[in-house]
Amino acid sequence: MFKYNYERRVSHPVKVGDIVIGGDNPIVIQSMTNTSTLDTEGSAAQALRIAAAGGELVRLTTQGVREAANLAPIKEIIRGEGSALPLSADVHFNPKAAFEAARTADKVRINPGNFVDAARTFRSLEFTDEEYAAEIERIRASFVPFLKLCRENNTAVRLGVNHGSLSDRIMSRYGDTPAGMVESVMEFLRIAEEEKFKDIIISIKASNTVVMVETVRLLVKEMEKAGMDFPLHLGVTEAGDAEDGRIKSAVGIGALLHEGIGDTIRVSLSEPPENEIPVARLLRQHVGQRAAAPEVEKPKDPVSDSQREIADPSLEYRDFEIDNPVMIGQLAADIDKFVASGHKNPVRLIINYNCTDLDELRVRAGADFGALLLSGYGSDIKVKDPNFDEATLSRLASDILQAARLKFYKTEYIACPGCGRTLFDLQSALAEVKKEVGKLGIEGLKIGVMGCIVNGPGEMADADYGYVGAGPGRVSIYRGKQLITKNIPTAEALPALIELIKSDFKQSQA
């Protein structure tokens, strides 16, 4: 939870190529290419553009052995340009690709939800304790040789769990919950600890900022109980594009950075990947300023999370305002003193900024208000900045509240950034979906636009409808997790989605 005074979580350092993640090293900024990894020159060129923008690590999708093997010539081009940029391989469903990538990549990301377990079907499975233990041994049989190969090649590992890709085994025992996501990682970490393999970085991501923040907090607690201090990679998956993508990322990532959690970050935008870097750098710089803030004296009477979240909506709002964003720790302390004295008024948070760029304001305000709102401080906000009109600031406040899941006033888009697995123009598709859905005038919708099935239906868990890549020039349409239309040509997909939404809305109004 939010702390009055900034204090960075202690993690052990992990070397990735020529950089180090964790320890007392600066937070590392990273991104991911959206080219085909078989496009050697295109992938190398995009990686170099990311580096030129300030990216310090680049990930490439390696869905098969061919793609994993092609990391070598890509790396050769990058090194030939005088860049020591570390490369990370992204693997799902294919342990053979992970083994191949471990020979070349500086880091290999595997997903505990599909490294050994079969692709999820959303079926409920029943395991006795003995059968469940046997499944863990299956993980060990594949994971230990992989760790051995990584050790031999000085390759780091990222265990990356996504909310949408938990295995049926984990889902059946723990449900689609933060506890299930954490256990999915801990199964692998216990094996790594037994093997004394420490070069691991962990990520647990979701498109829902509340779920993402709650799950990372739980993971930190569970690791502390187990005596583990692995570094953490932060990100909000499927954040979307434009202002919504920036605000949602700032709310989720910023909340955890303010708590001192996070050693490397990636802002996932459905845009050219180099666009992610300035946002991530601003987040790092903004939250880092709190380290120099005056120390906040802790209130004498501690306040529990449940006390803080109890408010009487019939009472008038009590405003709490600061002129300098670096003082948000003092703002939290003042609110806790107010609550401890027995007041039950709902709280409005007011923070003053002085930004000349609207995107800068979105990121700074998203991080600050996200940190407070996702720890139960306040139920309404007001953003002040003399450089912007009241309508712009009011909309920004509403956008932040929606990103924090406290208010829903417009359609929400859950959209992945695309990668080498994406076989259609995702950025154009997202723009077209937004345009056509916007014409319907239906409030409160959640629409998923996903490049492929890796996270697809699962990551859209709370979406009303989904537009998911199914193959070259092919898309499948979903209602929630239910597949409605399979493998239709891209040209037919948007009309099918719009017709489905209109039909459902008409029935709901009948």
C-alpha cells in the first residue's frame, strides 16, 4: 500500500547483457518490437529506433524455433551499429523456442501459464493433491533443464504471468484471482530457488489496474514470506492507445512505483513501440522526485485500509489539496489524521500542476492520483493546472477515475500493443473499431481488440465484446469469452462486431 515516505523495495541485481536490473540500479525502460522476428532487417531497425528514443532493453516475439534462431542475425546487425542494446525473447506455448532463444538472447521471457501446462480451454479440472503434485513435477522436468541452459549461456529469465493466460490447472484450484496469478509464479520460483538460480525477473500483469496493483502487492508479500527478493517488471497489459493508454499505464505503474515497487517498466501502447519510451521515462523521473521530498511525520493513530474506505455519501465532500505533487505523502497523512479523528466525509483529492504539455500532465497526474486512489484515499479528484482550460482538466479527472475503476463514463478499449504474432494492422483496426463503436452512442461498453490468442479471450475477461486476430488476415469475434464468429476475413470483422453489439443492445431494450 501507499507509504507516506518514498522507500524503494530491496531486490537483488540481475545482469541482462550489459545492463543490470534490480538492486540499487536505476529503473530500466523497455519496449517490444511489433515486427515479424523473421524480418531480420526490419526487426533490427525497429529495435535501434527504440534504443534511440531511450529504450534500454528490447523484447522480440519468438513463437517458434525459427524465430528464436533468427535472434542471432538481428543481434549481429544491432551490434554492428555499435549498440549494446540487450535483447529479450518472448515465448508462449513452446518450450523448444525458449531453449533455442536461451543460446542467443540476453533474457528469455516464459509464461508460467503455458510453458508446460496445455493451452487453456477455460474448463474446470479436478486434481487430487497427489495429481497436483505430479503436475508440479512435470514443470520441474522441463524448467530445470531450461535453467541449466540459461546458466551456461549467462541468460536471464523473466517469468511473465498475464491475467488472461493462467492455465486451466491454476484456474480450477485458485480461480481467476490475484492468488492464482501469484501461485502461478511461485511454483516456478520455488523450483528456481532449489536450483539456486537467481537471475530471474518477474512480471504479473493485467489490463485492469486494480487487479494488476493488488496482485503485484500480494506477490511482494508472498516473496517476503519465502525470503525471496527477485526484481519486478511492471506494466499494464492491453492499455490501448492515445490518452487512454497513457493514463491507464500511469495509474497502474505509477501506483506501484510510488510504493517503491518496480525495477523495470514497459508502457504498452497500441502505437509504434518507440512512442512508449517517453511515457516510461517521464514516469521514472516523476516518481523518482519523491525521494528528495521532505520526510512526512506518521500520524499517531494508524488507520486501516477498511477504515479509510468507509465514507458516508450523504455527507459533504472534504477537500484535501496540495500545491506541489511531490508532497502526496503529506496529503495521505493528512487524510489518515482526518479519518482517525472519526470523520466519515467522502474525500476529494486536489493536486496542482504546472505542465506545458497535456500528455505530460496526463502521466504525472495519473501516477499521483493512481497511487492514492488505489490505496483507498479519496473517491473523487480535481486536477489543477493554469495552462489548461477547465473542460480539459475535468475530462482528465474523469479519465483517471475510469482508469482507477471508480467511474465509468465512456467506452473502454482493452487493446494490446501488437507484436510479431499479430497478422493484421492492429493500430488501424483499433482506430476503426473506436470510430464505428463511437457512432452507436451506447454507454459503458468494454471492447477488446487483440492481436492474437496468446492473451486474447482471457485478457478480455471483463470485456463485453472482443475482436481477436486468428490468422493472416483473419479475425474472430467474441461476446465476453464466448466465440461468436470464427476466422472471418478482416474486411468482414468490424461489420460483424457492430451488428452483434446492435443486436444485443436492441434485445436488452426490448
